[in-house]
Amino acid sequence: MILGKVFGRSFHIKFKNRTNAGEILANVLADYFKKENKGAPVTVLTIPRGGVIVGDAIASKFSQSEFDIVIPRKLGAPNNPELAIGAVMQDRTAYLNGRVIQTLQVSAEYVDSEIDRQVQEIQRRISLFRPASKPYNIAGRSVVVVDDGIATGATVMVVIRWIKKHDPASVLVAVPVAPEDTVAELTREGAQVEVITTPSSFGSVGQFYENFNQVSDEEVKEVARKWGLLE
């Protein structure tokens, strides 16, 4: 179910930066926290790097929420790593785009090796941003997945699948911007979606920000320390 869109396809909005986008989303989510989640405790799961900045702004507005970092990785196509054939989590939970895999005739052996490679990278990144031994607080909670925007949706899709293995009370995806067809795919995966704008012309997430500078690992660590994930 799409909970709401503040602006529709014809409205062209530019966020000042990721913090500004998070603050706008937090205002939109106020009704959700008050009404829709029926009092269940909230965990805000953020996707590095940009989603951590957006999610920090959201979680900071709601004292009852818990902040954490979750790390999916895109599975890149052969000879074209920027083209997603799917995505994976640290426990090998996977989302595979069957249409792209079939079109490119990607072998099962390649998919398995790419999953192995990306799981190793996830483990490296987890060691940077949060204790690997710290369990995620998901069971029985309303989980809000935050990124700074969605294009194909592969990484968010796999996060939804992974969360649902851990018995959440509900799953809500909250993003500033996403194409309408991607939003529809996420809802079919069983998540509620709150998005500020679903523009008809979508090139990249960055085009909807005045400042879309790359977020550094150190900036992510700073937020992680703020929320007690790192010392």
C-alpha cells in the first residue's frame, strides 16, 4: 500500500540536501507514527551512505524510535557492475531480477560468485559502521527503511525480504523520491511506502537535490557514534 505522496508526478521538487529531505519526510511520517503503527515501537533502518543522513534526521524527530544501519549490496551484471541484476544481504538473502538475468543470459555460476563477492564486501562494511555481533531489533516492531532515494529498487527490495524473516510488526519504506513503477514493485513485495515525490521524468536520484555530495565513511561513522552503534 502506498501510504502517501506529498507531491505527484508533475511536481518538480529539489531538496536542499539529505538532511532537508529527512526533515520533510519526518513531518510526513508524523501521522504514521501517531496512527498507523498502532503504538508499536519503531526501528529506523538506514542504508549507507546517503540513507544514513536522511534516516538520522527522521529518527531524531521521534524519541520512541531506535536507529540502526543495514547494508545491502547490489549484484552487478557481467562487464557492467553498475547495472543491477539483483541485490543481497549479509545472510545471503537475495533479490534477483529475473528479467534482466534472462535478457543478459547471466549464468547461475556468475550469480553465485557475485553473491559471494558482495557478501564479503557487506561484512567489511558492517565492521566499519556497527558491531557485527549486535543483533538487529526488529521482531514485533514497526520497521522504517530509509534511503536518500530509489532508482531500480533492488537494494531496498532485498532489505524488505530480509526484514520479513525477522517477524516485524510492519515494514514501511520512506524515501524522498522514487519512480512510480519502482514504488509499485515495492508495494507488491509487501511493504508500505511513503515517498515525497514520484516524478514522471526520472534520470537519477541526485537530480532532485541541490546538494548531493558523496557521503563519506567518516560521516556515516559520526552518525553511528551519535546513536551508540560505535564508540
